[in-house]
Amino acid sequence: MNAKSDHNGNTEAGPWIIDTTLRDGEQAPGVSFSAAEKIRIACMLAKTGVNELEIGYPAISEEERGTIRTISSLGLPLRLTSWARALWQDIEHALASGTEAVHISFPISALYLELMGKNYRWVRQQLQELVPRAKEHFRFVSVGAQDATRTRHELLLEFIRDAERCGADRVRIADTVGIATPLSVIELVMKITNATALPLEFHAHNDLGMATANALTALEAGCKAVSVSVTGLGERAGNAALEELAVALSLSQKHATRLDISRLASLCETVSIAAGRPIQDQKPVVGKSAFQHESGIHCAALLKHPLSYQPFLPQEVGRKDYELVIGKHSGSAAIHHCFSTMGISLSKEESGKLLSAVRKAAGEKKRALTERELQTIYRSHCQSSITLS
């Protein structure tokens, strides 16, 4: 489903999806995108239909600013946002990068303020100084509450009210160290939305494996926007994964977005190669194992209806058809189907003979069997009754 939106981020329906692969994603240890890779990824994200691209951190270097300027000049159909610390020099670098929006990040928790030798009075002063000045130069200014989920709720609400008074267009609630749970997200978001009309964004990290769940829950609880990254790429255990959230939103049929999920597989593959981080087999949506099946009960049902043991079809996200793997847990239906694809038609008796031999071989090898190994087993047990289909 598609939702119409204007360039200021207002949507008739559905959440505002912010991709931070090129900023927070690239902060993952050992990851460094070339300019050409960033440009390609930005273009692919635009075609995938994200609403906003947090394109980078301009204060890093002139090279970074140059890449951001190049992407800004492409006229992509989405909002481009630069990330900045609560320093005017950072904001000036963002301005020189040509993005129409800037995100200014503030330390909020007691721990982060202590580490910086600051207090909340300093935060309020920076808000009052930086946000109005930034509004003179950018079409959209968002502010971020770093470590919001470890901040006293009363102080977080004070920050949001101060940001609203200073003219901020949106506030990011950052679960910086990934300690939130869906229930705590509901409590926090509902408390904030009852106290302010300022649009909220939730920024999830995956330290406890709940980033995507927390991002989806934040939208259900009243957040207008969430930030995600392709494959969940990011610091430590990463961020909420764009591909996971996109499919979850699509399956829910409650949130209209403009995301084209058929582009997810190629997008994830491109980012994985550029990051030098292979996609794990069990990665939801795009992992090799996500559409592989071995269990006899599952395979038999899948051959009758492909959605029996799959939440969606692999082709919907740009992948090839599901795969029946022949191994220790296979059943006769999968055996019969597998040999049929090799041009060999099995009788029920032959399928039964092969099943025990296949299970034994797979158990001894502790893995699925290859096509050549299956043919060898067939020749050993059914050679005398070959029937070509």
C-alpha cells in the first residue's frame, strides 16, 4: 500500500520511515563506504520508497561533506538530513553539505551529561541557541534525546517541551544502548504523546534483539516516525532493520507506506557487500535459511500451499522461490519432489526405500545432502527400478 506524502514529512496515512544506513549504519565497527557505494545505496533507498535519508555526519571530513553534496544534487524524491552534535560548527558543516534538513543530537541522561561535564541547564541553553538559528537555514530541524530510555521521564518531557518551544519540528527518542522492550516503549511513548503534540521519532538499537519489535511498537503507540537501517547495520548489535520493519508493516495491513518491498533483497545484498558483512543464514526476510525447509511435515504442506509454513512468498521481497532441503528430517513428499526435479519419477515403494537411507546419510554427515549425493543413494537403492519422467 502507498501513502501520499509531502516534502515536509506530512503523510495522509502511515509512518514516516527514516533510513540511517549511511550514518548510523556506517558507524558499525570496521565499516566504511566509498563515495560511489554511498551514492548507489542512496539511490536504491530512494527507489525502495523510504521517506527520509539520514545521509551522514558532515563534521567528519571534507570528503564526507563532498559525498553528501553530490547526493544532495541528485534530486532524489525524499528528504535528506545531516546529523550534527549540539555544536554550531557541526550545524554549519551540515549547511555546507546541501541537505534540506538537520538533526541535532543532545545528551540527556544523567550518565551522558556527567560524561560531558554538563547539566540540563546547558542542554536548554543549547536548544534555545541552536534550534532557532538552524531554522533560519534548514527547512526541517529535528532534535534528538540521546540515551532517552535511561533518562528520567520527567526530564525527558522537559526536554521535549523545551524543544517544542524553540521551534523543533520533531524529537527523536533514542534507545541508544538498546535496553527498551515493547512494553516499556508503549509506556514511554504514550506518556510523551499525552504531554505534547510534537511529532516523535523512535530510534531503536538491537542489543537485546528487540529493535525491530520496539520500532513497530513505537509506531503502534503513537510515534510518527522511526529510524532504521538496511540489514540492521549499526553499532554493536545494530539498529532496527528496514527490511524486517517494511515486511511487518506490509503484513499488518494497518499501516500504509510507500515502501516497495520487492526491492529489499537486492538492497540488502548491496549494503552487505559494501559493508563487508555477509548476511547471516538465519537473518529474517533476506537470510539464506529464511525460505529453506527440511521438516517432512512442513515440506509436504508447502507442496500443497506455499503459505502453509511461510508468512509471505519470497518473490514478494525480490527473492527466488523457497527451497526444500533434503536432510535428516525430510519426509517422502520432499524426497519424491526433489527427485522429480532431477528428472526421476519415484514410486511410493522407492520413496520409502530412499527415505531411511537419506535420513541415515544426512545424520552421519550432520548436514543436508547435495544433489550428487542423493543420486548416488538412488543408484545404490533403486537402480533396478529407474523410471525416467
